[in-house]
Amino acid sequence: MEFKKIQLNGFKSFADKTNFLIEEGLIGIVGPNGCGKSNIVESLRWVMGETSAKSMRGSGMEDVIFSGTSNRPSKNISEVVLLLDNKAKEGPSQYNEFDEIAIKRKIEKDKGSKYYINDKEVRARDVQTFFADLSTGAH
């Protein structure tokens, strides 16, 4: 099972919907200071079930929501979708019928986070267990 794409919308410095294709051979993220490299890595950890706001460089989990700039208003929702390639059927058995699996985490101001696997709402624990079954996780 391999990461295929990550989509950010309203996550930290990514105010607009932004897609990053994760293609074979990708080994790092390079760019100038302030371009969002750390935010991309943190979005992966966040969608995989990270629960510590401190490890996300914030004081509360709502700090991952785009807070606005002098030119752009703040957002009320942040969303990260991680698309996984499951053609080899290496994922947890209950998802082997799918060639792709989409893991989504969404947070809304004053409402908390929700998790989804293939657009079905699940518990945070289900997402954490999904990645634990793959011998990986937010760390």
C-alpha cells in the first residue's frame, strides 16, 4: 500500500484546495523557508491520527485551521485527504475490495475533528488502527 496523493484545504498555510501527487521515487520535500514544507509533513501526521496539538506546533488542535492573512480571511474548516493505492490488496482486509482508499480528517471551529475512510465516518481510533495494521502511524 502506497501513498498516492494528499489534498489540503484550509490546513495551516494552505488556504485553497491544494493537491500533492506522491509519485514513485519521491524521497523528500525541498523549498525555501516559509513555503509550507513542514505543514505538508504535519498534514500527513494529522490525517493519520495525531492527537497532540503541541507536536503540530500549536496550542490547540484548531490551530491547524488557516487563520487568515492581511489579504485573505480566516477559514472555519480544515480538511486533509490522503489517498492510498490498494491495488496490491495489502491494506486491512475489510478494505481489500477497494483499489484506492481515502482517509479524511476534517476539523471545524468549536466542533472538533471527524474522520472518514472512503467517505464513511469512523472513529479516530479506527484510523489509528488502520495505520497500525500497516505497521505505520502518525509518528
